[in-house]
Amino acid sequence: MLTDVWTSLLLVWITCVPYTSMTPIISQSKSLQTGSTALLRGLVEGQRILSRAKRGWVWNQMFVLEEFSGPDPILVGRLHTDLDVGSTPIKYVLAGEGAGTIFAINEITGDIHAMKRLDREEKAEYTLTAQVTNRDTDQPLEPPSEFIIKVQDINDNPPQFVEGPYRASVPEMSQVGTSVTRVTATDADDPVYGNSAKLVYSILEGQPYFSIDPNTAIIKIALHGMDREMREEYLVVIQAKDMGGHMGGLSGTTTVTVTLTDVNDNPPKFSKSLYEFVIPEELGIGKPGGKVKANDRDIGENAKSTYNIIDGDEKDVFEITTDAQTQEGILRLKKPLNFETKKSYTLKVEAANIRFDPNSGVPFKDTATVKIAVEDSDEPPVFSKPTFVLQVDENAPINTVIGTVTARDPDVTGSLVRYFIDRHTDLERQFNINVDDGKITLAKPLDRETDMWHNITVTATEISNQISRAIVAIRVLDINDNAPEFATEYEAFLCENGKPGQVIQTVSAVDKDDPIQGHYFEYRLLPEMLNNPNFTIKNNGDNSISVLAKHDTFRRQKQEMYFLPIIVTDNGNPPMSSTNTLTIRVCGCSREGIVQSCNVEAYVLPIGLSMGALIAILACIILLLVIVVLFVTLRRHKNKPLIIKDDEDVRENIIRYDDEGGGEEDTEAFDIATLQNPDGINGYLPRKDIKPDLQFMPRQSGGPNGVDVDEFINVRLHEADNDPTAPPYDSIQIYGYEGRGSIAGSLSSLETASSDSDQNYDYLREWGPRFRRLGELYSDSCGV
């Protein structure tokens, strides 16, 4: 059996190798067929090219070329056994992957053929099992042997860049050899067999700027001084070729877009060296007066610059700021301009990059000169000071000069200034001003106690109607024109059981005036009250006095109330005084001196009940009486029922005129007896809306007082069901009945005896324009 296997192996090898080496291998095959011993001897003695170090022959593999497309099936190999000597009927059987479909075996010779075109990239090898059986009995003659058929690769797949196209970036001005990126191509062919999958990379487009390593596919910078400002983006075409790049190899391409990133290699540069601006002198603080810009060829953070004023006359008058969006330098005003003082300014402005390499040795900055001319403007008048404080006595006479305000025209023309008072700040017109010289005079008397300060606004106007304003604060000086008086309306209480010399009340005074040295009040009794036997006063030394009782015999029954006049005098010049009266009530007090009652009637009340308790009791009694009266009143005025039960007339007040039946005399609308036709008692009421075909005898009916409702309804129902002249409703008796004695007549169209054609509607036209159209419509319908 071993001889058979080696024979098969050699046959497979013959099939797979080039034709130039078939002859020696065939001879080897012949010698191997003599037996396993001769095979081993030949391999050891002369066939070194078939040996491999440290491993034996791989006898269980066969090979077949992929993509074979010949007219006949390709021979893969041959199986042979020592039992196949011609006398024994044997059969070769093949099983496993693709047996019978892809691979077929000749049962007699053992030849294996590939029946289909094979693709190694789909399946690289097949595992099969071979066995020898008796052709007649199908009994196995040898145990099965497993072997592999490998599909031998050919170069039929080009390289592919799966991840392409690529994008990469590298800083500008990079050194030659700087790595940019790496590309990768794949080949579906067998990387082990031959050079079908050996790739070599090259650049088709992108030279001389870039180069690529043919083996590693690393793209590098190949040109020195690549400047982004000159060219920012490059398109590189890369080729990958198999077969080691030799002739006949397959290839694939991809593109790499390389972008040069910016580095700060360009300083800012002003577009011109001299900027000139004209700024009006009335320009507000912080307002922009001009713009300068230094251009930078870099981008992003590398192009950002800051602006500064590094030199010039009066640099603190202006400032320059950077606009983050436009990268412009904005010149702003820090102090007010004055054409009359300074007419022009010269500044030196610098623009410098925020980010730069200090070791580069390149100054990343630039300077420019800025000349500013101040434009004269028609300015409003200027007051000598923004606020004027004036004083006037409150008793000053009318037309007294309080003070003067001054203003001037700052322009070189020096126009005449006129003065006015803003009357919105002087609604009472207490002051006047001279329009020419600004003197403020008094127009109405002043009262310091009413208004101590008057704040008015004075406007200054020149010929061109330029206006400026100033605040004038006028203080009204005090004079002693108000007498002192009690701080409040005092009412003192004196206990009947008080002791002599006890303090009844402490009294203080107030004065509307405000003297510079402060207030000092003098208190005294009226001359006729100096010998008052009941009360006296004592000065407390703090502009207040204490009122004292002289004895302890005060009684409410004797005198309930006392009036004590007191004179209060201030220390003004001249001094002012007033007489104020202190009211003193005599009250009943507890032993501790707490006032309990000040009324005379309270003296006769039982001991233990105060006036407050009696008032509370009386209030409760009054409240109870009010509740009782309200309850009784509500019961008497309770709402009466809507239906008044009256034996004579029950429903005279519920006549409904919008009902279809009943009329004016139908007072039984809510009585079930309404189902009776009142005229039915006296006889039959003929129908007037149609001409009856049959005549019914008048029906008999009981009196209203003896009505059997059930029987009455059944009778009326039977009559309605059998009446051939009745409309398709059975309530005609109700709607057709208008009541007896009605002068209005019937309102139902069922009572109309004549047809529409018999009536004349011309009278409607005489009723006015509103009824004229109605008459025409009825006349036309009748004519039709």
C-alpha cells in the first residue's frame, strides 16, 4: 500500500511541475512502482533534490491549479494499490469535500479529475477520503486513507487599497524626509506561493514634492521649503503592483490628499505706513474714531495680533483695542477732545502676533503712524461750574437778587449766551432769571418751613440753539417766624388718691424754626395762674417741664376736668411765644396708681365691675337681640309658593300665549281634563280643513265632573283610528281648538276655508316698502 501512495504522489507532482522536468520524474515514478523497497533505496542513493531536512515526504497531499478552463477535466492525481494485480476485481471510492461534484474518480484506474473551475480565494483546499473495495461485493479491501487536495494559486487578483482614498496633513516648511502618512494595499492571492502577493509601491503623481518607500509604503516629504501660503493642498497618486513590481504584475492605485498645516512664519504687515483720521471734538468717551489693520498671511491662531500705542503726543487721550472677529485695531477716545486746546495728534501704533517663536529671530510685529485731526464742532455753552449753591432769607422781599450763574461759548466765535429757567423744575414760578446776565431773583415769598431747598435747572443757549444745563440749589435761610407749641395734644390723668407733688404729666414743645444755636424753650403759667392752688410746673432742664399736683383732695364729684394754660417762649430774635392748654382729668385709680375710670357715673357702680366690663356685657346683649330680630324677620318674609291655591281660580296666572292650543280662555292647560274638547259635551265639532266623506253622529260624553279618564282616552283613540278624514296625527283636536269667545279667531291654517287663489294681497303694498315685496311674492305665487 505504501508503494501505491508514493506512486500517486509522484503522479500528482508530474501534473503540477513544468514540462521541462517531467522526464526525470517519470523515470523515478517507474522505479517506484517496483516496490516500496526500491522506492526507499532510490530516494536515499540518488534523488537528493526530493529530500527536505528534518521532515519526510508529504505523501497525503495533491495539487491542482486554480482557474483552469481547459476543454477536458484536469487530472489531479491517481490512486493505486498492490491489490490491483488484475485478478481481483477492485473499485476505487472517493468521499469527502467535493467528492462527486467537484472531484470525480475513475473506479477502475483510480484517476482523480477536477470537474469544475476552482478558485483558491474561495476555497484553498479540500479534504477527501479514498478507499479500495471489492467491485462485486462492495466490501472494503483496505481501510480508508485521508488526503488533501490543495488549490494552487495563480496571480488573478490585483492589489486593493481598502482604506483609500487617504487624507493626511503635515506642517509647512517641514524637513526633507518628514513622514506624512502610510498607505496599505492588500492582495487576495496566496502570499506563500510565488510573488503573486508581493507588493511594491510607487508614486504616479505628486513628485517632486513627495516620495514613498516601495516596501513600507510610507510617504515622506521630498522637497525643501514647501510653503502653505504658496500652495496648501497636494494630490498624490500611489500605485501598488504585485509580482514584486515585475512585468506582468497586476496593480491598483489610490489617492492621498496632503494638506500643509500652518505655522507662524509670517509677521503682521500694515497695508500702509500712514493712517489719517478726522475726529469731531464732540466724539464721546469710548467711541471709535478710526480703524487700522495689519494683514497676516498665516491663518488661525498664528494670524491673531494685538495693537498698542507705543509712541506719540498725549498717548493717554486715545487707546487702541483689537476686534477679535476682524483682527482690526479700533482707535477709541479716552478723554474729551477740545479743538480750541489741541487741534491734532500723532501716534505710533504697533501690531504684534500673539503666538510666535522667540528663538526664530524674526520680529513678528509691524508699526504704522496715525495722524488725527480734531474737527471743530459747534459746542454748547459751558457753565463756570456744573452746580451752583445759593442762599436766600425766607423773609426776603420780591425781586431780591439771590445769585448769578455764568456760562460761556467755548467755540472760537464766542457767541452770546442767553439764560432760562426750566419751568418743569420751578412749577410754582418762585424764581426769575435775567436772560442776558444770568441773575436769579425772587418772584414769590418763601417759607423755609414748607421747603428748605429749591432745586431748579438753568439752561444756557447760544445763537445756534446749542443748549447746556446746570443745577442751581437754593437754600432758604431761617428766621424766627414761628412760635413754639406743645409737641402733641396732651391729656393728663390725675388719681383721686394721688399724693401732693406727684408728677401728673411731662410736657415738651417743638418749633418749626431752625436756629443755628439750637432751641431753648421757657415755660411759665399765665400771670393770673401763678397762685394756682391745684397745680404747679417744674423745669426739667431739657426743654421740658413736669406738671405737679399740689394736694390730694381731688374728687370727680367735685370737678371732673381741669384746664391749665402754659406759655412757651423760644430764644429767637425776636422771641416768639404761644399759649397752650393742658387738659387734666380726675380719675379713679387702684392702690398701685393705675387708672381705672375717669367718668363720674362710674363712682356709683358696684365694686368689682369696671366700665369696660359693662360695655362688653351690653354689646353681647345687643348682638343677641339683633340675631333674634333678623331670625324673626326672615321667617316672616319667607318666599311664598309660586302656585297660589285658590278655590275660585287656580291657573289664571299661568296662561301661555305661545302654545298652539288653548287660547285666552284655556285655563285648564295643566289639567288632564284638557283632553276633553269642551265643545264635545254639547255636540260634534265638524272638521273645517277638509271636506269629510262620512258624517259621524255626535258622541255622548259625560260631564266634566264625572270623567272616567281611562274610558275617555280609549274612546278617543278608537275614533281617531277609524276616522278616514283624520290627518296622520291624532292631536288635531287640541291644536285646532282656539278657545271659546276668542275675538282673534283661529290662528291655524287648518281653519282656512278659502284657498290662496281666492285672496287678494294688494293691500300689503299699501302698508309700506317693507310689505310691498311680500305682497308681490304672494301675488306671484297665487298667479302661478
